[in-house]
Amino acid sequence: MITGYTSLMRAARRFLVSGRVQGVGFRYFVLEAARREGLNGFVTNRDDGSVEAVAEGEAESIERFERALRQGPSRSRVEHVRVDDEAPALPQTGFTIR
């Protein structure tokens, strides 16, 4: 039996965030949230007006990151967040805006 174990499992998720999420500083908000949690991945605007983020890191950090995405910065209005689990495979190069 392992004692003192916390959720250090790695997780990866792809998020598609829709609503008023472009032109309101949303990508920079996501970048800061990801860096705060020590996640790897990226965030980018999509042609359809949504924002896509792919994040990988400790499962608990991913959960906190998702909560931040669902709230967004003050000028945004998040209407929907689609979440897809992915296999962890990103290089450990930090988090970037694309």
C-alpha cells in the first residue's frame, strides 16, 4: 500500500471554448492560468471564433485549469467548454500562445 500518495497522475485534455472569447484577452488569461499550474501545451484562436487549448500536467492542476477556463477573464463570456481527454504526449516545453 502506498501512503501519502496524492494525485500525481499525468493527464492531458483538449478544450474548445466558445462564447465571447476572442478579442478580450482570453489567450493571455489561459497562458497565465497554465503557467500558474505548471502545465505544458498551447492556446490558439480558431477561425470559428472559439479558442482551443491543449494542456498536459498533473491531474489536479488540469482540474484547476479547467475551472479557470470556464470562468475566463472579466471581459469574456464563456458559453460552452468542450473537453476531450487525450493521451499525455506533449514535450515538457511549457505553455505557449499559437
